[in-house]
Amino acid sequence: MLKLHEKSGEDTVALMADIGRRSRAAARPLAVASTKAKNAALVAMSDAILRNEQAILDANAIDMSNGEEAGLSGSFMDRLKLSSSRIEAMAEGIREIAALEDPVGDVIAEWDRPNGLHIERVRTPLGVIGVIYESRPNVTADAGALCLKAGNPVILRGGSDSLNSSAAIHACMVEGLKAAGLPQDAIQLVPTTDRAAVGEMLKGLGGNLDVIIPRGGKSLVGRVQTEARVPVFAHLEGICHLYIDRSAKLDMAVKIAVNAKMRRTGVCGAAETLLVDRAVASTHLVPILEALRAAGCEIHADADVMKAFADANPATEADWVTEYLDAIIAVKLVDGVIGAIEHIETFSSHHTEAIVAEDATAVEKFFNEIDSAILLHNASTQFADGGEFGMGAEIGIATGKMHARGPVGVEQLTSFKYRVRGAGQVRP
């Protein structure tokens, strides 16, 4: 088990510098590790997690108890909590990553030049990746496994609220590395709750950190995006929209709306705003809102919605830009797909948006004119997840436009280089 580092200040600076150096030292052997070795490590990690289920649950119980004493919110506690089924899913997720094609060395494109040069663009690891996350201990397994598959050492800095759970999971990851003969420093967990550790990562650990991926609340991600001196893959908020078009089937609209909001309210793909075409307000609006209310959802409605559904709270301007991560949804009537697009482009965080419609023209307009990382048709926003995309797992959803966008899986954790083969050519 990880030995926790209790000191702070200069000791944390030295600790993080050492972690950075050890990660960099692990980068080269990991970049050239065989697919067989990486997969063997992943399978061994999965087995270790299942074998050590009780130890992980015991560690999680400590974190849950501490969280209750600290007064953490229900949604936060839900993200923190582990169970036998969640541990089994974590282990299965690692096996799914092992089953994925190894992206390292994949020839993305190749072509010949008139002078006889043969050029290839080939996937390579990004380098040392830092992942800073809150509450979700399963990120320890997901991020560690994904980075390993893509040939990248990773430095994991989990939240203080989940440190015991993360340490128990990390021990299983190290066990897998040992079993496969890969560098143990390929997956490191920052062993301190000192906030200065995050600051050191944002500085780049003396040039030893290549990319940072934050996964957490708005304040954490905002700080990382503002202060980081290395590239960042992140989304600041998941203000996700669900639009019900006039052509939507009512039963489908009800089912998707309830799932998009209430399946798990604390995930970034949960719908936070429901937009309903004014043309079907008399037929679709009340049944959808009644179903949401029956599921335990609080409704914040604009003035037009309030006229049809009085059992709601009046919406304010703040509701359109709020990521609730709770059983609350903002509801507004809009003038068709054009009105929905205008609202979404004004208030969206460009994470995930969905349309329920049978009109192909409306769907294409929605898909073509909305600039968000993930767009769905007749499906819940809760499918905004790397595992659901067939990626095995993901480190997070990137909403930027440089390098990675949408679920960040193994391919997104690679860069590329060019290999040029000649036969004695020189440039005139």
C-alpha cells in the first residue's frame, strides 16, 4: 500500500520533483513496451482489483465516513462510493482496455513523393501525463490503465476525500506492473493531500510533465486551465441540453428525458436544461415534466412553462448556466429547432447536447449548427462516456478543439511522428 506523505512545504516540492523524475525515467521503456507486456499488466491489475475487493471496500468505508463527517453533498458522496458491483465494473473496464487495439506504432497515413521518398505518420505516446481528479476513486484505475495502454507514464493526484480508496486501487495497479515486468513508476499516485502538490504539477515538474488532464468541479478545472504551464485536456462544465422537437415521439421523449437527467445526476453527461418545442407544449411538456417530478426531479421553469406546469420554481438567468449535478433541471419553451440552437449556442459549455426528433431535416440542422463535442439523436445524454463509445474507458470529456475532443481514450492519449524512408535522396 502507498505510504502517505504527511509533510508539506519544501518537502512537497521535493516529493513532486522526485515523482516527476521517476515518471520521465519510466517513459522510454514504457514507450517501447510490447503490446503483450502491456496487456499482461492490465489483466493482472484487473485480477488484483477483484482479489483485493474487501481491502478496497474497507478503504472506501474510511473515505465515506470522513465524507459524511465533512458534510459532503449527496451527489459528491455518490461519486465517492464504491460497491462490489462498481469494483467489478472497474476491473472489467481494465480488461476492456486490454482488449483494445494498441495505438502505439499504428500507421495513420502513408504516401510516396515523386522523388521516391516514402512517408508515414505513426502514432506515438504523448509522454508523461498528469491527471488531477476529485472524489471518483475509479479514475485511479481508468486513467492508469488508459495511459499504460497508450504507452504513457501517469502521475495521479486524486482528491483528499478519496485518497484511501485510490491508494488501495493504486496498489493493485502496481501489482500488475510488477507481474508484467514493466516499470513500477509507470503509474504513480501522489501520496499527499498537500494542495501544493497540485501547484507543482501545474508548473510542469521541472519539464517532466507533458500534459495535464483535470477531472472534477468547476473550481478545480478553472484553476488548472488558468495556471497550467503545460497543455491541458479538459472541460470546465457539463451544461448539457436535451431538446424535444415537434416531431418527437412522446413515449420516447419521456423515457429519454428521465434517463438523461435522473439515471445519475452527478455525472458530467447529465442533462441540465430541457428545451421543448413550443409547437408541442400542449401534448409533450406536461407528461415529460410529470415523469421527471415522479422520479424526484425539481423543476426550474421559464414563465411560459409555468403557465402549463405550476408545480415548478421560476427559473432565473442563472439556471441556464448552472451545472446542477443534482436532481434539478431547468426547462424552457423554444421556437423549434432554430430556437433550440440559439439557446444552446448561447449557454452551452459545448460538452453534450441531444435532440429527440423524427424529422431528419431538424436532426441534420441540429447536428450541423451546434458546436459541441458530443451530439446525440434519440438517445440519452448519459451516453457521453468513453465506455459507451467502445473505448473501454475514458479519462474525461475534452471540450477544447486542439488535439483531443470528446471522450479521451487511448487514441487521444497519443501523438504522432513522421517516418521518412529514402534510397539516398538529397535535396537540390
